[in-house]
Amino acid sequence: MLVIKDLYAKVEGKDILKGINLTVNAGEIHAIMGPNGSGKSTLANVLVGNTNFEVTHGSVTFNGKDLLAMSADVRAKEGLFLSFQYPVEIPGVSMVNFLKTAVNEHRKYRDQPPLSAGDFLKLMREKKAMVQIDSQLTNRSVNEGFSGGEKKKNEIFQMAMLEPTLAILDETDSGLDIDALRIVSNGVNLLKTPNNATILVTHYQRLLDYIVPDFIHVLYEGRIVKSAGKELALELEEKGYDWIKKELGE
Amino acid sequence: MAEIIDKITTVRRIGEIYADNLAKIGEGMSETVNNARQPAFRAFQRMGIPGFKNENYKYTDLTRLFENENFRRSFEPDQFEVSLKDVFSCDVPEFDTHLILVVNGWFDDSNNQGKSYPEGVIIKSLRKAVIENRDLVEKYYGKLANAESDPLTALNTVFAQDGVFIYIPDNTHITKPLQLINILRSEDDLYVTQRNLIIAGKNTQAKIMFCDHTLLPQNFIVNNLTEFEIGEDAVIDIYSIQNQHNKTANLTGLYIRQQRNSQLVTNAISLHGGIIRNNLSVLLDGEHAEAKICGLALSDKNQHVDNYTFIEHHKPKCRSNQLYKNILDDSSTGGFTGRIHVAPHAIKTEAYQRNNNVLLTNAAKMNTKPQLVIDNDDVKCSHGATVGRIDEEALFYLQTRGINEKEARLMLMFAFAHEVLAEVKVDQLRVMIDKLVNKRLRGEVSKCHSCAMDCIR
């Protein structure tokens, strides 16, 4: 589904990604871990098309298509989704109008007619129940005045509405209390099918208790320096990242 | 030096126009109106054409505009072969209004025949009112609009010949909005003076819409002034839709006095126009009067929109709240000056003001200036002004959800504008204005969809 080959990227003239190789297949859950500043969020942003990041080398194909040649909105319509670490507040844009526009843009891309108002509201009700988002939140402007937890829930709600084939969750666990974490993880697990895939970007092993990955990759100084199964998370939790650094001979 | 000479020549030329047409201008008008002309002209001579040197016109220099015009003045109503009702029809579905037409500053009487308004309500041309409703006109004409303190007000007072007169007697509620449509229509370049007088008695309720349009592509200068008296306990909404082509200079003055417990909403939506200058003055002249003052300006190309407000808190326990927003594209420019004066005895005043602006290009420019003079210390006042750009982070967020950049930008601009539009209390009107603003932001012709008139080109 996603094939990243020797990817280099920089932001504000500084090289952050220095040769990433990663393949994600349908049905898989990958966790990307690593210390602060290792390039985890940069990778997520590069994949969804943030133009503040400049790709200097390498290729990314998504379902066989050149991902890097697409604009951010086309990537989304091709099935890519990012749950932001810090979702932005957009005063004045109502949740309903925002989601309706987004859903119908996706449908238009697939040559489907727009949803009727009734069908849209029905879809929204279903998905709201699924991810257990407070019904009042969708009466407000996008993320405006939402608590940290509500923002993260809202990200998962949007994911439920848009049904991406590849979802990247950037530090989704940060700022969540244990109940919110359970609700968010539960949502992600419910949305999981054999046809889609998930990349979890996280610092801590905590999230991986709830969403169990098939693979764990350690990102360090812009490269994936170690890949293993889910047991790696426990080892990292126990020993910290210094252990990896030592292994690398630093 | 050259500039000074030009200014003097312009003032002299306008003086000649006045002198040459004195008889025509005064014909059929009452002494109240005619006696105000000469002092107003002297005030105009003293102040001159408003320009950068005048602190109140710092952001809108009109010297060049007046220097370069040699426009026709119509001292009597133009005769049109075509009925304006055929040319103009604003039949927004289910938007039922009392339609009042004004053409080139002249009240269109043919349109006013057989109209039924609630009992006692008078709607007629100012020309007729000065004779037929002499007492009312004498009591209120020129009382709020002080020719001594503003050159455009002075000019208006010098040349005033017609406009709209509205009288709403005490305890009268007009449920249907009054829609006052100002049309500009001339085969040659035209300078228009329009003078309106509106008196809303005690415990009245009315919603009044001003729609400014151009029908032909000539150059226009409009000096349109309204005096508006609002009685005790009255609830008045004033909406203004400015939608004229870019060869128009629309210079408006709206002078309002509010008596106790009255509630006012004003909302000026500037969609198109070459130079728009709105002077708004609200005198809170009775306890517990409240005014909500809003404005939204969307400008592009070389448009210029300048809102100048003066809120005078003259009595205790009044509240005013101002919200003005501009979205400026291309090399358009804008200005906002918000003057608030709280009198020494006007304790427990609440006066708020906010001006937010978005610049879409590097060439667009916005000037904003709060001017608060507070002469007692038992008040709540605040002001804030921002000039910014479209939030790139929000833009990216929308794009990552599959919304293309153009649409995402529009959503954000519309969201920015919406706060002002939300203040429009008439549902159908708000829906209509929402649509107009949306179309305007999309760069489509922002006329009401079924209107036969193409007011942009």
C-alpha cells in the first residue's frame, strides 16, 4: 500500500529525514517510535503533503501512485489521513459544514453524487456513536474551545467519517487521560479492517497497550535504525533509547 | 503649492456650481432646508475637500476625486423612458419588503403609488415632506448632521434637494422590512446628492435596508446623507448593502440619535464600489440605549473602503458594541477609525470595539485606528484591532481532509466574515447576504440571483 524509498526531507534548510525506507501493507499496524527530534512528526507531515517540508530525495508510492506528486487534498482523497498532534482551531467553520464539504469532496473524487442532507446527518450520527464523541461538539466550530482530549476524539471522528485506507496517528496519545485514551484507541480498533492500515507515531509504549502493532520501528536522527515486532516496545520502555544509541555505536 | 491651488480651484468651482444653480436648487424647498445652505457652504469653504490633512479623512483622500470630476449635477429629476420597475426587480423568494426606489438621489414617486403602510406611517420624498410635513422636518432637519464639523455633510446640506422621508408614529411596528433601493442611472458621469430623514417614534419597531446599486457603467459620485431619530423603547435595525461598480465613489453619512431604552443594530456590508467612505455617528442620548454597530467590507482590485464611526455616550448606562471586518485582496486599501466619546456624566457606560482584517496579498493595505476619549472612570471599555493573513495552518488542516486549496481558502474567508453576518437578525435577509458574500468571495457577480439588474459591470 505504502512504499517509502530512501526518503530525505528538510525543513527551514535543516535536514531532518535522512533516508527512510518503509513498506506498509493492507491490514497492518506499524508503530514508529523514537526520541524527541528524531523526525517522527516530520515523516507524518511529509507524507500528508505539508509544504513547509521539502523532500530532497527519494520516493513514496501509495497504492502504486506517486504520492509526492499529489497536493495535500488529493492525498486525502486517495485515502490518506493524518490525525494531528495539535489539531488547529478554526473559528467560524462549523463542524457540520466542514465535514459535509470534506465527505462530498471525497465522493466527487470517486464520481459519486453528494450525500443528501438527511443521509449525511445519519452518517454523522452513526460515526459519532461509534467513536463516542459528545454530540454537542459537532454543533460547534472546528476544534474551537475543545479540550485536548476532545480534539483528539474529533480527529478519530473525522477519520471514521472519511474512512481512509491509511491513517497516520501522530502522538494521538499525548494529552489524553486514561478514559479518553481508551475511547480513542477503541475507535481506532473499530475502524480497523483487513483493507486498511495504520501508522502510529508515538513516544510511549502506553498507547500500544490499547492498539497492538504488528511492527515497531525506531526512528533516530532521520533514519529507521531498528525494526521488530511488538515486543520491542516493552524493551524500549524498560531500557530507554540509549540502548539503541549504544547499539549504533554512539 | 500646486496642491493648495488645486484645492482652492476645486472649492471655487463647486461654489460656482452652487451660485449658478441657486434658484433651481432651492425651488420647492422650505426655508428650513434653504436657510441651511449658505452657512453650510461657508463651512465647506473653510474645511475644503476632505483629504489627508484632515485628521478624520487621513485614510481617504478625496482631493483627487473632486479635482478630476466635471460631472453633471441633476438639479431636477431625470426623465426615464423605461419604467424602473421593469428594469429592477429584487424578488428574492419569500423576501417580502416595502420597496422604496430612489433614482440618482430623487425619490421615485411612481413606485410609491398605492402602497399601503401601517396606519400613520409616512413614506414619501423629502421634497414633499418639507411642504406637507413642515413641522416634522423643521424639528429634525439638520439637527444631527452638523455641517460645521464635516465637509461632506456641509456639501450635502448645500446641495440637498431630495431623498427619502420616513415617519413612523409612536407604538407602530412595521413587520415587513423597508427596502430602500438607491439606483444610479445616467448616460453621462453624474454627481448625486441624496438627503434622507427618518423619524422613528416611541416604542416603534422597524427594519430598514439600504441597497446601493449602479445600473449603468458611468462614473458616479454619491453624497448620501441620512439623519435618523430613534425614539424611546424603539427597536431599529439598519442594514446597508453597498454594491456599486468600481467607478463609483459612495460617500455616505448616517447620523443617528437614540433615546432611552432604544435598541439599534446597524450593519454595513460593502461588496463593490470604487471608493466607499461611510461616516457613522451614533448619539446615545437616553439611559439604557444600546447600539450594535457592524460592518463587513470585501475589497479587491483598486477598491478603497473606509469606515469612520463616532459613538457618543452622552447618557449613563448605555452600551455600544462595534465589530468591523475587512477582507482585502489585490491592491485594495481600507480604513477603519472608531471614535468613542464617553461624557463625564455618562457613568456605567459599556463601549466595546473590535476591528479585524485579513490581507490576501502583499499589496493590500489596511489602516486602523481606535480613538477612545473617556471622561469618567466608571466605565467598561475595550478596543482591539488586528491585521493578519489567512491562517496557513488552518488551511493545511482543511486540505488534509480532502478540501482543495481554493475551497479551503473560501471556507476560511467566509468563516472570518460570518461573525459579522451572524448579526443580521432577519433570517431571510441573512441568508440572502450570506449568499451575496459567498458569491463575492468566489469572484462571481454578487447580485441577488433573480434580480434583472447587472449592477457590477
